[in-house]
Amino acid sequence: MTATDTFASFVDHLAEALDDHGARAWERLHFSRFHFDRLITGVAGEPPAAFRRRILLERAAYRMITTTAPLIDIAVEAGYGSHEAFTRAFAKAYGVAPAAWRARPTQIRIAAPSGVHFHPPGSLRMPARPDPKVTAMDLLTSMVEHHIWLTGEMIRLAGRLTEEQFDTPIVLDVDEDRQTIRSLLSRLVGQMGMWNAAMADREYDWSVEDHETLDSLRDRLSIEGPTYLSHVRSVAERNALDETFVDALCEPAEVFTYGGMIAHVLTFAAHRRTLVALALDKHGINELGWGDPMLWVAGQR
């Protein structure tokens, strides 16, 4: 192992932590407690030392088919002091010697009870959560929950801005209609309000978005967000993405599917949220980053 082999070093520390599951071990490894406990559960039934050897062998196999590195270098990276020791371990795991496997490679994963495997180029893939499995409907609902939460956080952070900053134009070469943080947040809330109105067959009051105040934004989100989420949850529970409804407020009236409507909201909301995130960053407010839903969907709310 070289001094710069951070992945092997990480696996070494992880194996030690798995061995004793010491206090706050997850923090030392930069895991959340949630993901560390998932890892502990996954590796149950596989001794930490065996886990370490297997993961590094899986990486060695990946290196053999993606690089021209000599086998002895790959053996050292995997923690073996000699070519012979590496050959014995590799042949036991893969059924053939390293040179033969390199010539005719197969699956790099070694069967293991943990379900935790090396994931190229330098990470781990953990098993899915225990039953009940996350369904496509669960994912859709979680994305809408994230959208509502993130919109609320952006409104909260906008409270730190001056009125001038709140109304500074956001100029895009492809967008002649200049937007501001105020107008974008108002449309993020209003988009849900508009569809809530359409599904309830009532008019949407567009005038509320005319230079809307932060207090109004907070109040409207507290109503429109949960109402819209309840529609999405109902659709998910009924498995009704392809069901249609008539938006009689359009001129002329139009027919939409629930799935199409939700996809529309999430797509345009992602664009507007990104513009808000970039604008907030210009004013020194960057704690939301890009507002990426990855951690939210993974359970880190």
C-alpha cells in the first residue's frame, strides 16, 4: 500500500471500527450514525478482517481490468507482501490465478453475506435498506418532500437579505424576463398553489405573487406545501400516476395526468431552486449548497 492509497487506509480504519463498534466510530470515518449502523448490520456474519481482505481483493480485480499496472504492484496495494501470497488469496476467491483472470475477467464482486462491496473507482456500495423496500412511489414522494423543505429553507435564509439584495435581478442570457430571489421564491410556492387550485377546480390568484413579502411566502408555503404533498401522497398510495384530471382554468381546458403534473413541478422547481441557490451564494449565504436532494432521499433529513 502506498502512502497516498487513501481507499486502503479507509478500509483499514473501517475494519478496526467494525471490530469494536467503538463510541462515535462513525464520526471518525465521516459516516452518519444511520449509515454506519447500516454498514454494521450489513457486515454481520463476516469477520472484519475477512471483510477487509475481500474489499481490497475486489479493488485489485477492478485494477487488473482497468489498468496495465504489474500484478506485483496490485498485490502490494491489496496488502500482500508477495506475489505468491496474492496469487493464493486471489485464486481462492475467484477460482483462477490473477494472470488467467486478467486475460478472461469475470464479475469483480466476491460472494459475501454482507452485501457490502467495492464500488469503482474508490468507494463502497452498501446493501439496500431492509424491508420494506423503497418503491418508485416512495422516491417520488420523498422528492416532493425535499422540494417543499428546501423551498422553506430558502425562504428562511432570504430573511438575511436586504430589500435591495432580495430584489436584485438575476440575469440569464437565455431569459429576457429578469427574475429576483423574491420572484423565484414566490413562483416556487405559487407553482404548488396553482396546481392545488387546478385540482380543486378553483381560480388561482396570481396577484399574490406581485412583490410578495417574506411573511406572505412563509404563510402560503405552510398551506400550499402540505396541500400539494397530500395530493402526491394520495396519488402514490393509489398508484395513480397515469390517472387524469381536467384543468378547467386553462384556455382552453386541458387534461393532465397526475404523473405528468408532478414531473412538471419538480423539473421547473429544480431550475428555479438552482437560480436561488446561486443568487444566495453571491450574497454570502451558501449553507444549502446546490440544494441537492441526494442526502434527503437517502434519509438524511
